[in-house]
Amino acid sequence: MTQKRPLVIGNWKMNLDYVEAVHLGQQLGVMLKNKPVEHTDIVVAPPFVDLRSVTSIIESERIPVEVAAQHVNANENGAHTGEISVSMLKRLNVKWILIGHSERRAMYAMSDELVAATLRSVTRAGVRAVVCVGEALQVREADEHEAYVSAQLASALEGLDEKSRELISVAYEPIWAIGTGLSASAEQVRAMMDHIRSVLAQLSLGDARVLYGGSVNAENAPSLMLEGAVDGFLVGGASLKAESFMGIVQSCDDCYDGKR
Ligand code: PEP
């Protein structure tokens, strides 16, 4: 398998106000200037209200990081009080959007159908999408995790047009590993990566990068990368501090092309 360029995304969730977000963005900028990263694409996903400030600082200080939104409404515009559209995000120079994070699915009733509709509206606008999938603990204990993830992928990705395909990445995030400090093992991740890649190949999405998320840190990143065979990470808790996030980014960069 040819190694794809690693992608590391920091999901800041509902943390950091705009002042704190700018500060973290600047810290990342300083660290990247002191130790540039060659092979890895870096993305941060701040809360909506921080987006403008973070994109501004990244542009003005030429920080080699792109910005993602954590969610978006599937509709183009109109009477959707409290919601944000893809075109509003595009206007802010947001290049990526996370779709169907398990917290959105579990706490904000985001169904598979809504994930698919959101994906269509994001890719139609030419914005990169990260489709999040992953099973709960009971599903894994019942040994149904592969079927569960296949169904999530098929529902989200079926029928996408040719142009949309190159905009898509997938993040496998077992719910039991998110924010628990209990990462999936490299073997579990490897098995799921193989499974997801075969499902994606059947859907003509063999070029999509497949990330892992769930209690990733600078210590477990190298083995997840090499033995787990991931194309990168979606990072929650460890993305809130510049040192821990950059530790993960650096591990990916070092692992690229078997340097490690
Ligand atoms: C996430 O929520 O996307 C995530 C992976 O969180 P954490 O790294 O904190 O487990």
C-alpha cells in the first residue's frame, strides 16, 4: 500500500474562546517556524465563534495550518435559527468540515441521513469533508463493529459524484475510545483500517485518507501510525495544548515514508 500524506486534525470541540484560540494558533505558528513539518497536513477545528480570528491569524502570520469547522447545517440558507451554512464557512476561508462526529450523532440527533445530506452540501460547495464513523462499546462487544461501520459509510457515501470523491477523508473514532484515555490498540485499529479501506475501494473512494481518533497522544501516535497503518489522526483533548498536538504532528511526520 502506498503511504498517503498524513493528515492531523485538532478538534477543539467547545473549548477555547477566541482569545485563547488565537493564542493557541500563534503557539502552533511559533513551533512550526522553529521546527517545520515537511510531510504532514495540519488542520485545526475551532468553535464557530473563533473561526474568523483563527483564520485571520493563520493568514497574517502565514502559519502552515488549515482551518476546519466542527459541524455545519445541510441547508443552503433560510429559516434555521442558530445554524451556520457551508457558504458562510467558505467565506471565512474554512477549507474542511467535520461531518457526523459521534458527539453530534449521540447528543444532537444527527442521523445517517443527515450525515449524507450534509456531506452532499459540503462537497457540492467544493469544501473538504471528514466523515466520522465509529461504534459504541456494546457494538464492539457483540463483534458487530465492522458491519456497523460499513453501514455508516455506505449510508454517508453512496452515490457521490466523481468530483466529490477527492474531497473526502474518513475518521474512524470508536466511541469507547473518545475522551476516555483508552485508545484502541494498534491491532484493533489496523483491522478496522483494512476493513474501511476495502469498503471505500468498493465505493470508488480508494484514495481517501483514513484517520483514527480516540485518546491519541504523542506517545501512542507512532505505533498507531506504523502498526495501525492510519493516514493520520483526529485529535480531541491533546489538540488543546500546542506541545501535545505538535508532538502528534511530529510523530506523523517522522513516520512518513518509513523514516522511523
Ligand atoms: C474526538 O472527539 O474527535 C477525539 C478523538 O477526542 P479525544 O482525542 O479526546 O479522544
